[in-house]
Amino acid sequence: MQTACIHCGTEHLLKDAEFGGHPKVQFKCSKCGKITIVEIKRRVDSTVVMTPLPSFARANATSSNLNLPPPDPGLRLPAKKKVVLSIISGPSSGETHTLTKPRIVVGRQGADIALNDPEVSRHHCLLEVRDTYINLKDMDSTNGTFYEEERVRAAMLQDGTEFRVGESLIRVNFQAK
């Protein structure tokens, strides 16, 4: 598992064998010498919040240059369901967006799903559908991406999950076709 020291940000690779089935693991940073505790969430059906963001999940995008990592071949829309994003609150409240491709950018301008929200960055976050869940990745947005009122860099979204960008609260639903 890739993780980072919460004090200095140095990245560390922890071997799964070291966890021994424990829900929490602590390690001493090789750079600053301070202790970091990592909570391990093992259930496949639970939503996982990853913060700080591991290097493999970073998307380096600025407001002037959208530079996405190459798409993963495992990305795909579910065969028997449609993925719908509903804007629950905010300036675009009431809008719904049915995803037509497994990888989309949510933002204010020049994005796959454009929100009329001044608090949203041009390219705010990336959503990648993997059959039954969605990986949410913040794209270094100015005002952040929030899951359960906690600012996150990445999260795994299940059916019915809500996340917030700017003033817009968005719900993810997998609906029968």
C-alpha cells in the first residue's frame, strides 16, 4: 500500500504482509522520524477515502492545461445500469447528467460536465467508472472536493454516495436501464 507521512509528505510503500489483518498500522517516517498512523479499510463494498493522495492517483491539471494520465483499460460503464449524477444543491440544482463514457471531468468550463458554480475550478475533479463504483480524484482544485464534509484528494463512490464541489452537492446513482 502506498501512503505518505502526515508530517512531511514523504511517500512510503507498506507491504500488505506487515498489516497482519490489523485495522490500523503505524510507521516511523524515514525522513522526519515522526510516527504516522494509517487506517486500513478492507471491506470491498465500503467507500474508501484516500488522503493524502498516493502518487499513482494524482492528476496534474491546472486551469490552463488539462494533462490527464492515460486512461486505465479497466474503466467501463456497467452493462445493465446507467450512471447518473444528480445535482442536489447549488447553482445547477435539479440538473441530472447520465454518463456516456467511463471517464469524465467535472468543472466550470471546458469540462465534460460543466457546472454553473463560481466556486468550482475549470477542471475540478475526475470521475472514473469501474463497473460498480467510481473513483473520484480532485484535480488540484482551488476550493477542494469534499466527501462526508471532509476535504479529500480521492475517494471511492458507491451507489447513492454524495460529494461536494464548490457549492454543488452531487449524488451518484447506478440505475437500471
